[in-house]
Amino acid sequence: MNRTGHSTTRAALIYQHTAMEWDRAIADALGKPAEEALKKQDPSGTGT
């Protein structure tokens, strides 16, 4: 077993790749409501 708790380096890399995809999906899902809230605060989209 290696440092990541997986039996092979290949298994660890597969897990890391999958985890990054999950992280991206979660960030995208959480980002949408945040973007909408910001648009409501600044309808012009100027950021000021």
C-alpha cells in the first residue's frame, strides 16, 4: 500500500483524477447560485 492508501500507484492516480472531477462539479454547482446572487447585487455587471 502506498502513501495515499491505495494498493497501486495507478489506483491512486485514478482516484485523484476522479476526485478532481468531483471537486470541479461541486464548485460549478455552488458557483451558479453565487453568480446569481452577485448579479442581483450588481445588475450592470460592472463589479463596482
